[in-house]
Amino acid sequence: QVRLVESGGGLVQAGGSLRLSCAASISIFSLYAMGWYRQAPGKQRELVATITSASITNYRDSVKGRFTISRDNAKKTVYLQMNSLKPEDTAVYYCNLNGIGVNYWGQGTQVTVSS
């Protein structure tokens, strides 16, 4: 059973920063694409950022230049550095592991940005 455990969420003022981490319990972490998604109350879950096994990254437009996704294959961990946070970034953030025939989600971590 693959587990994804997120950490690093919390309450921060607008303009502040947070770093989310997601540790995966899977044997060959480096083979898989990883992603961060978020879901605000009353809204659908949306893609925030992804990183492939080759470390190619992709971001939604609203976070470009503010958020950075990265991975440490030795630690089997993916990170999301979030800078210049805005109230509209408030959501539960979920980690995702994706590959051929596999798709796993973490339990989510709350990020709240106060104005």
C-alpha cells in the first residue's frame, strides 16, 4: 500500500511563505510523476503544479513565479515552496503520485492565508 504523507500547511499572512512536503512510501519513487493539487471550499480540486520523473515542471498560471515544485528522489519527497501567498491560495493542498496503472493521493494539508 502506497502512502503519501503531506506536511507543512498552516496559517500565514498574505505575502508570507510556506513549504509543503510530501513523503512517499513507494519503492522506486524516481519513476513517478508527482503533483500538488488544491481544493477550496465549494470549489473543484485543481492542479497547482506537477513535476515529472525527469524533473520537468508545470504550473497553473495563477501560481507561476510564486510557487516552486521540486523533488528529492533520495528522500522520496516532493516539495512545494509557496511565496507571496494570497488569500485566494487558501485551500486544502493534496499530494499526488501518478504513473502507469497507479494514482495515489495524500490526506491533504490545510493552507490558510489571511488578508
